[in-house]
Amino acid sequence: MLPLLNQIIQFTPDTLQDKDNYLLAYIYPTTPFIMNELLALQQVANFTVATINCQIFTDFCANITDYPTIQYTSNNYSYIHAGIKSKNQMLQFVQQKNQPIITNRCNKFDPCFTIFYSAETDLNQYNFARGNYNFQFQESDSEFVKVTHQDHTKSFYSIGNVKDLFSQFKNGIFPELRMDNFQQIMSNNRNITILALDENSNFTDEFLQNYQESLPICYINASQWKGFLGNFDLQDYPGVVVILNLDSQVQVFRKGGIKSSSEALQFVQNVQSGLEIAIEIKIRGKYGLMEVFVFGMFFLIVAFSVWFVCCRKPEIDDDEEDEQTQVSQPKQTDVGKKKD
């Protein structure tokens, strides 16, 4: 029996005051929770297992998208495919290591778990792959787990030290930028770094550590901001979006995204030295560029239609003009006959 099995807790930011190392089970759809790897990791690191409800902690879980199903490599692996809904079920799942536990399929009402963790122990011996996904525990940053797809089209996030990250969220250092608090956040921060989070993002902790003091950081849910940013698809910004010098306009830099921490550092240096070219997006109240364009075209069409119906003088062709002239002027022969 593992010593930490009775310490499975419901995770909240307040619980981070007691422990530094957590194995967090994120309640989120489509990712199975694998028992054997959990057991192996707890044997080499002092983890506290905790669950977090992403429907409640939406600000933290906003960067976790609907990931494809992931399975861990193991000689005799067991996994649960529809999530763990209680402490007792979690205990039962871990204890029955020799019995596969398979339940219903995942959906948004019956979520599964995604595993991230933080530890100081070297976990290189647990590098493994399954299907098209590679799992790597970096030697220099053993508290990070990086999961990448073999075709390099998708990456999971290296979220860094869990305690530090949640502490920063709790203290408001990384607020979520939403449409309803956009003006408030921007009025307090003239220069701000915005992380556009989606399944293609690949930003690193190094960038945050170096620039969170000089450029305040917040994040946005990319899938919800496409309309607000008008015709700029946030999938074109897989890494970092920097907004500078806000008055009545927003300057969005670096279409194409940031692919690495070194590129991010170079990018910020270029911005500070004026080498990067900005693309301006006009903000009109709550409407973005695309909304303003659509409304403008609509009113132009309506105005032209009204002018065409009411104000346009009808044109008369030559044949109709000749007929009207003949009707208005009596013929010469008829006048002569009347005089006779």
C-alpha cells in the first residue's frame, strides 16, 4: 500500500500552502487516467494526489483544450476511460492495480482525467511513447512534463512548478482576459503580454520567468476570441501575442507565433527596439474589426437601396420620348381640316 493513498484531496489554490509536490488529476474530457504509471511515479517521488474540477477552476483550466485520447505504455496497463468522480473511486482505482477498470466513454458531462505533475526527482527513466504521442520528462526541468504529437502539430503545455503557477493565478498575476474585463485590464496595464492559448500553443516557462515583471502577463481563450479580434485567426498566433501602447487601437505583433523560448526572447527584444512591425486592429466599443466592417457594409447596402427606390429619377428611352411628343402636339392635317 502506498503511503499517500489516503491523502487524495479535492484540489484548491489554498491546499498549495501545505505541499509543494502534487500529482494533479485534471477533470477534463477525452483523456484516460492510467493507473500503472501513477503507481510508478508515486514510487519514485513524494506526490500528493489531488483532483481539480475544471468546471470550477475555469481560469486555470482554460489552457487545456479537448485533447485526443492518450494511453501510457506499460507491460500490464489498466486505465479508466470515463473519469473518477469521488475520493473512494480514486482509491479503489489505484488499489486494484491488477484489474483493468473500464467505464463509459468520455463526454463533457462525464469528464476524464489528464495527468500533470511537479517533482524534483529525475524521471528520465520513465520516458515512453504510445501510439503517435511521445512523453518526455526533461532532466534539467524534472517538474515539467512535455507531451508532443509525432507530426509536431500538437503540443501539451509545460506548465512549470504547480505551486508557483497557482500562486500567481491566485494573486492575480495571470488574469484571464475576457471581453467583459478587457477595458479594466487594459486601463491598468499600458504594456501587457497576452498568451493566446489553444492546442497549437508551445510557449515555455522560461519566457514567463524572464518577462512577467517587465511585461504583465494575462491569457485568453483562443477559441472564444476569434470574433473579437475580427479577421485575425488566433491559430496564426500559436505562441505569444503582445499588445503595446493602447489608446483607441490594439497593436498585435508577430503573425505566425512564437515557436521556442529563445525566439520569444528575441521577439520581445525586437519589440522593445522597434524592429517588429505591428498590425493595427481598431476597437470600437465591444465590436471588433470584422463586426464593424460587416455592419458598415450592411448600412451601405440599405442606404443604396433607399436611394435607388426613392431618389433616383427614372430614365426614358428614345422611343417613349417620341411617343410622348406626338401625343402632346396635335397633327398639322387635323388642324387644317377643322378650320375648313
